Amino acid sequence: MTITVQDVRERIEERSRDTRAAYLEKVDAMRRRGPRTALSCGNLAHGFAGSPAGDKLRIRTGSKNIGIVTAYNDMLSAHAPYEDYPKILRDAARKAGGTAQVAGGTPAMCDGVTQGQDGMELSLFSRDVIAMSTAVALSHDMFDAALALGICDKIVPGLVIGCLSFGHLPTLLVPGGPMTSGLPNKEKARIRGLYAEGKIGRDQLLEGEMASYHSPGTCTFYGTANSNQMLMELMGLHLPGAAFINPGTPLRDALTRGAARHVLEMGEDRCMAEVASAGSFVNAVVGLHATGGSTNHTLHLVAMARAAGWILTWDDFADLSRITPLLARVYPNGPADVNHFHAAGGLALVTRELLKAGLLCDDVTTAMGRGMAAYTREPYLKDGELAWRDGIDRSLNSDIVRGVEEPFAAQGGLKLLTGNLGKSVIKTSAVAPEHRVVEAPAIVFHTQEEFLQRFKTGELDRDFIAVLRFQGPAANGMPELHKLSPQLGVLQDRGYKVALVTDGRMSGASGKTPAAIHVTPEAHHEGPIARLRDGDMVLMDANDGVLEAKVEGFMERAPERHAANSHDGLGRELFGGLRAAVGPADEGACTLFA
């Protein structure tokens, strides 16, 4: 029997009956108390002491007040545009008869800056810190609605988790949009490969990187940041079409102003708790598969769902992958970037196609009301004002985005692998079919530097599966391991059968080399990956979903231990409590829920 999206939704609802009921009970208690009603005169005076006189009058006489939670910093290109957003949002709220206040800020670290560095070990944990920061900001209890300003990898999931603790509030995520297209992604990858082989120097590499990452806005490849934007649209937490409008344009400014106006119009029937339904999470997973999105969301969506009382599992991801066609080719699973994707039809077209095929839950509540039809429309300026029109009904470039009748692949871009090494996920959309099955001897590494050193000496010019372990959340915070990607790609191009198996992460930029990631149980918890030795035959089969050590008596071996991970420097010593408390990868690698 073929499973349907409704089947998956119903089983999520059934298994989550108690946890969802407990969550809704908390939301109802918050709703009953109402904003500001519990505040004393002294509390309230403190709450608007710094506001202009007109805002003070509006707040004290009952006008709606928006709490802005911002992840602004000007080091992240994606977040730099947020510098001016509070002023824009306050002005728009006043013109709509309300007010807006910056309730607080959250950290926002850039995985691009910390990639391959010790600071990356704080990256995943930053999601939970952001969630708690969001809760601190909104805990002032001054607000009738919320706007969350964030785009990048852990930031959107953290904002969503934090806002779900205030599920009684109408809430919108407010994006900033991608930077304009720079150096083509394929050329960027070529330059990185040349550097990995020692054929060009650091100066040439830096020139290429600067031509790729060149201005304010989100990086244009389809990694976690841009996958976040897709998810917020498929979950109904954006204004329609807001994801991929470039910063600094009149339409971008109109969408930002529109977010303030719209959230003031949203009633409790469209509060965060109502929008974050089981159907919305199913739609998010379907969207992830249909667009070949980030593997990080096999962690983040599980954690986000749990914050709303839903128990979402990797089996749900696997079943939805089997019935969801791949409709987009955006780097790293194609040469196009998100600007090209948006121009060719983008999310409005993908949503239309998924609805047409019955692959979305259409009876969900969104910020726009009931159903997903609003998200098949695209924003534009009509006489200078924000308006929407029907999106195109067929792709303008079938090399980038397609309809359900002619997908790039019959199944989604993510798969679940299981076997005697545990559970893991793999992004298949960027991996050529001939590279999706690798059976080869293991070479075990405990650090990225060890791998890179052996690559430089030529020791890795052979068929092998790199096993990089003790990279899980409890071991060292589960860093991304993209430092290995160019070298693995070079070895594959030389004709060797290579793959990566790790309890760490690779994220949305997972590329052409097959990588079984998020292996759980992790090595730090004596998972089977800790039993592997150099020379053990390992089978990674992304077609049939298998990850297995082909070793007799494998499970009788004692697991190896590893004490080389350092937790000192760059603030890592402050995160010991989170490393001790974090849950397994298949439960979201989260520290916030028992």
C-alpha cells in the first residue's frame, strides 16, 4: 500500500496525542492571561519608558504592540540588512494603528566563517541558545504579536522554537533575501578543487570566495539558510513569496512593512500554535524533499516539531521521501542558485505543483488563513503598494525547476540509511546515481586535520570509506565537516570510490560525494560506529537505504574510546552543560526537551 501525506500526518497526530495536548494546555493558559494584564503600573511604565509619547499612549490604551526579536549583526551578510528593519517595522506598525518594540536580540553565528574551525563546535548548540534568547525577549509579556528577524542556519529554527513557547501570539518570520548572483557555484567548486590539489594558491582561492560571497544577503546556494526560507513559506510563517526577494529593493521593503501590518491583523485563530500543526510540519518535510534541501533539517524540524508538541521521526522523513518527487536543481544539486530558481518559478510554482499532486496538506492554517493557495501567489508592487498575483503555472527553465509530471527524480533528495552501524541520513540529490552505492574498506579518522594530512601525503589515493567519528552532539557539538568536501571530490574525480560516514554534520551544502551523516547512536555514546577499525568493509547503499559493516562478529567488539576532543578556547568551555544534556540526532540533537 502506498503511503500518503495524510497517513503520515495522522500517525504523527496519534503518537503525539499527549505531548500536543500538554503543549496546547500551556498555550491556552498564556492566552487566558492576555498581554500586559498581569503587569503592575511600575512594570508597564518600565516597558514603554523609552518609547515616544504617541507609542506610550497607544500601548496604555490597548493598541496592539508587536515584539520584535532580531538576530541582527553586520558580520553576517544575510543579517546585515536587518540593521534598518526595526525603524521600518515601527513606522509601519504606527501607520496601521499599532506599535512595535525590539523586545530583544539573539546571537547569530555564521557557519561560513566558522567552517572547519573550532568555533563550529558551538554552531548547533547556538540554535538552543537562540531559542532561549527569544524566550527571554518575549518574556516581558508586553506583546500582542511577534515578528522574528532571522535567516541563517540555526537561527530560524531557534527563533521558531522560542516563539512556540509563546504560541498564543500571532507570529511571522521576516526574511531579508539572498544576495545577488556572483561567481557561478560550479566555478567556485572548481577553484576549491584546484586549491585542494595545490594547483593554485590562497590568494586565488580568496578571490574566488570573495566573488561568490560579495554583498549583503543570504549566500545564494541552496544550503540550510535558504532551505529555512523555503520551510517558512511551506509552513505558512512568511508572507507569500517573501523568501527570495533581494535586499535593498522596493519590493523587499514593501514586504517588510507588510509583515508589520499583517501580523497586527492576525487573530488568535492564526496564532503560532495553530499555524504549527502536524500538517504544516508534513508540508515542511515534503518541501525539503521536493527541493533537495538541507540535511540539517532532519535535526531542526524534529526539534521544532517537538517544541509544538509533535513527535516527528526520521521514519516520517523516509516515507515522505518515497512519495515526493524532486522538482528543483539548485546548487549543490545543480548549477543554478536561488535567484535563478526564483526567476524560473520558485517556491510559488513548487507549491502549486505539490498541491496539484495531492502532496501537501491543504487544510492547514497559515498566516494568510486556511489552506496553501496563498503560497502559490507572488508579491509585486501595484502603484507602489504591495500586492499579490498568481504565480506562473509552468517553469521558465526546466533545468532548474519542473512540474510533477517531469521531475528530476521520482523520489526526494534525502534518504534514511539503517543497518548495524545505526541510523543516518544522506543527501542524494547532488550525488550522481553511479556514486550512490559504495562498498570499500574503512579508514578511521578522529579529526578533520588527520584526514587532510593523509590526503596531502597521497595516502588516500584508493577506494575507501572515510569514517570520521566522535563528531556527534555529545562529543563536540556536532560540527559541520565541509573542510573535507573538496578533497573527497578530488578523489572521486580521480576515479576512486569514496564516501564519508560520520556522526557529525555536512548540511545543505552536501555535495557530489556520498556522505552518511548524523550517525546515531554516536561514537561518544558507544554507538556501533565506535567499533569500526581500519580495513573493515563498509557498505553504504543510498538506493536501498543500507549502512552496514560487513564484518563477522562486529557487534561483539568493544567500542573504542577517544579523548582527543578539546573543549577549551573560543568559548567551548562554557558549553559543557549542553554537551552533557543534548539528545540524540534522530531526536533533534536538542538540549531543551526531556
